[in-house]
Amino acid sequence: MAATVIDGKASAARLREKIAAVTAELKAAHGLQPGLATVLVGNDPASEVYVRNKRKTAEAIGFKSIHVELPADASQAELLAQVKALSADASVHGILVQLPLPKHLDEAAVLDALDPAKDVDALTPTNAGLLLSGRAHLVSCTPAGVMLLLKEYVGDIAGKEALVIGRSLLFGKPAAQLLLAANATVTMAHSRSRDLPGLARRADILVAAIGKPEFVKGDWIKPGATVIDVGINRVDAGDGKYKLVGDVDYAAAREVAGAITPVPGGVGAMTIICLMHNTLIAACAQSGLPLPTAL
Ligand code: GUN
């Protein structure tokens, strides 16, 4: 039997309504409008699309959206000056510096210039450490979105075997922490792991975040497993066009899995919603208001 398709778009649309309602209440009761700043350096086409979608969603929800664009050859000093100015601007509650940055720029130095209270991607060492300590208010957006989908489609994951393939700061590391906090038995795998297919075949929850098109094969999937595909890869579709595929061979995995996220339409939409939720939390925290529980 083919797997249940996890409809991240529909879940995100429902959560978006809730966030918009809380935002309207905040405005009416406290005159507070959450502000989200996006910073885009260069003109990577995928990053341009992601940032445009984030800005559009922020505006549709009722946030103030501030956008800073720098050329691909912007200097480290220019970028740091922008990030510091946004960190000091009281109308900006959340700052997102779209990654990856052009190679000549030092990502760690940029994160160090970012006020952790406004770090809605939860990438600064402060927020990564708070997550490790189980005390985070701001949690990385894609891992948070994945946990919401698991909550909706699987329910309690205590005791389940979860495999995370990929160990990035943006996804793999925080995802493993969140799965662990939800009492899963977590294995982290990566490009140097031995016998990935063998590890995958044990997983009740398989999370792929490696950035390699259709890397995870159908016969790696444990029958009935939940497959979460975090990859968004642009591959040639002929005619100078491209199409998006995930890190999992979707057609084959769908025949074996119990539930699976499609690409697009799975995890991606949830990432943006969690970014909005983080911005809401950051705005309330910076204004001395109780933290909302919109999700
Ligand atoms: N690049 C790909 N995904 C993300 C994300 O969630 N946040 C940022 N800042 N950059 C990204």
C-alpha cells in the first residue's frame, strides 16, 4: 500500500491562520507589530525565492517586513554593519541572514554580530546552547517544522528509532536534539557513516537532510516507516528548465513507507511558518509580554 502523503502545505496553512490571529490580537491589545528583517547577499536564485516567500508570508500575516539586499561582492564590514544596525533597531524583532553566504564572507562572524534575542533562525551559539540545555524559546525553523509534522502524523514518538542523515548547524544538529527531547532513540549519520542503508533500515523515522538528489533509495526504508525529506535540490528537467527533488527517491520510498513528505509541499512550507512563530515569540519577549503559544 502506498504511503500517506504528509501534506506540509495544508498544515502550514492552518498554522498560518493561528499566527495571523495572534498577531492581530497583539496589535489590538498592545500596539505591537512584529518586525522581521531579511538579509540577502548576492543573487543565488534559490535563496532569492526563499527570501521572497518569507517576506510575502510575513506581510500577509501582518508583520512589518524589512529587507536588506547586498551585492555578491559586499565586504564583511558592510554586512556586519547592516546586521549590527538591525540588531539595534527596536522595530526589528527578528533577523534572518539567508545562508549560504558568498564564500568570501565569514558566517560565524556574522552570527556573532547578531543579537541572540533576534536570532529567529536559532543559529547563534547562545540559541544552540539553550536548545541543548532544554531551555530554548527560539528553535531552528526547519527542525521545529519537522517536529510539528511528526506530532500531527505520528503522535508520540517516545522509544522510536529515529535516524537523521546530515549534521548541519541549520538542520541535523538541532533536529537530533528535538527528537531526543521527544524521547526518540536518535542516530545521527553523515557522509562518513558506514553502512547507511543498514542504519536506515532500522529507522521508524528517517530524516534525510544531505542535499543530494534522491540519495536515499526505496530499499533503505523500513516498511511502514515515516520518511521526512528535508532536501530541496534543483535538477535539470531538460529545455533549460529545472525541477525540485528531495534527498529521497520519492516514487520508490512511497511504496514502502507508512508516511512520507513530498518535495515540494512537505517540510518547506513548515519552515516558513516556524520562522513566523519565532518572530512572534521574539517580539513578545523583547516587549516584556508573555510568550504566545500559537502552534
Ligand atoms: N538557507 C536554507 N535554509 C535556510 C534557513 O532556514 N535559514 C537561513 N538563514 N538560511 C537558509
